[in-house]
Amino acid sequence: MKILYLGDDGEHSSSLDRARALMRLGHDVRIVNPHRAMPAGGLAAAVHYRTGYRFCRKRVANFILEAVGDERFHVVWADGGRALSLSLLREFHRRGSRLINYNLDDPFGKRDGRCWDTYLASVPEYDLLCVVRAENIAEARARGAKRVLRLWRGYDPVTHSPRVLTEEDRRRCSSEVLFIGTWMPERGAFLAELAKYGTGLTIYGGRWQKAPEWAVLQKHWRGAGLLGADYVKAIQCARISLGLLSRGNRDLHTQRSAEIPFIGGLLCAERTLEHRQMYREDVEAVFWRDAGECVEKCRRLLRDETGRRAIALAGRVRVQRLGVANDQVMEKILSLLIEGSDARLRNVNEQQFSALCREFVETR
């Protein structure tokens, strides 16, 4: 199948991981990065973000159409799609393409202000909208979506494959309780609480200097966020890896929820409905309700090497059974769109959508 993939092609982006998964499935994939038509940073980028890309979407459309010329595609796959206008999508429909949008963000929520205005106007033009939050189903329909599929976040079987570790890797990357991620207000307070009780905390990620708790957290911060092999090795060398949520993004699970167990780490995350659907508590992952319970569980696990290894191993087995590897998810999306089984997605209510998602997870 010939696919035009409109998404970030940065070497360590999850978008590129998904494009490469489509290639591994045998498809002819042409990648065009819409962001290359826009400023990379500074005032102009901030203005476009805050105004929903309304002042640059024509430039983005022209950039994409010039890149592909008269070439035609069976499928146009938009990853994110913040700046993809309704008129651009209609042009691809006119050329005979089917349109998919895959979105890990929360474009229907309130955290990002007007950032998603162009996307929201384009929602009705997509043939299939893929989202990762239960509430997005009804929200997408209210915006005129034709068909919506809710998916679980997953991992990439190549990018997140465990590495062979050297003694130098173990020396450089070892940690007791690890968090890799960007600062957010709720995360600063939570990790400061863990640091106060001496859990051996290690932090990698951006913007932590903005945390009101920086005076406490600074000695635990090792540097900017980790990517690629460094990210994988850090999780492999950590005794416990934290999976923290984004409240503003209405998360009940994240990419880390799948990546950490697949890499071979022990996932220690907030006890949510979705985490409990994914893993058996204290058997395949460890959950907590607040910082106090997290400290208590980390202390116990740090004294129990055999228990830690058993949970990490069981978690890795479980996440592979969930069927959330990129290759499996991409194949499922295309089969729903192209092979006729997408008829199951018509005229069903939110409860039935959730059942379809659970069926997808449980039967793979």
C-alpha cells in the first residue's frame, strides 16, 4: 500500500517510530514533515501555537503539496495534524486517498488553549480518527468525526528493545528510583516528597529548573531528557522506574506505561483504572495512590531484589500479550480502514467503543 505519512521525522520521535512500523509491515511510505514549513522556535512559533496555526496552515499545505506533486496515495496518515487544514485534506480526498489521523495528544481538552483550532476544524474530513482517551470518543463525534477508534498507547519493538549492557553502561546509568520526563507542577511536588524520604531518586528531563521545589530536586537531577539507546539503558539499569501522568492531558496511562515494562523495567505508577486494566497490581507492575504509598512501596521493593525481578519479568510478558507494539497497532488501524472491518465502528455508542478497545487488547 502506498502511504503518505504527515508527521515528525525527527530521529528520536515516536512519530518516526510509527512510520517505520508501517514500513516494516511492507508498505511504501513517503514521509513529509509539516513542521519543516514552520519556524522551529522563538516568537513566531509561539504565535502559531497560540493561534491554532491559522496564519501558517496555507503555507503548510503548499509545502506538502509541492513535496508530493502529482503523486497519489492509497492512504494519507496524519500523526498529530495540528496544522493540517480542511482544504488540504479535501484535496487528498479529491485525489482518491483515505485519511487517517492518529493523535496521542488531547486536542479536545483545555490544557493547550487554541493550539488545536485547525485540527478541530478538520476532524470531519478524516475517514478514521484514532485517539487514546475514552472521553475523546464522544468529543470527537461532537466535532463531526465520521469514525473513531480508541487505542492504548504502546511501545516500539525496535526502538525500545532491551540493549546488551556493558559494565560502563551499568556504572553510568544505574539508579534506584528513576523518573524520565518533563517538569509539570504536580510532578515537582510529588518527586520532592519522594526525595525527602530518601528513596534514591534520579531525574532526567527538561524544565525542572522551573519547579518551585528545585532547591530540593536539583541534587537528584542528572540532565535533560534521555532519547534512543540512552533512554532504554537508563530504564534497564534502574531498580524502579516511575510512570507519572499529565493531569492537564487527562492521562490515565502514558507511553511510559508500556515502554518501561517492554524494556524490562519495573513500572511504578499511579493506581488508575487503565493501569489496573493493563497490569495485575504487585504482580506485573506496582501502583500507588499518593506519594506516601509510593515511598512505602519503593522502600520495600528496594530491599527485595528477587521480587523486583519477578514483577519486571511478568510485566514484560504481559505488555507483549496486550498487543500494543507499534507494528500490531498500525496493522489493526489499516485493517479497520481498508479491509472492510471498519463497518463495526459505525453507529455504536461509547460503551461499545470501549468494549471494542478491550477486545483489541485482550485478543491480540
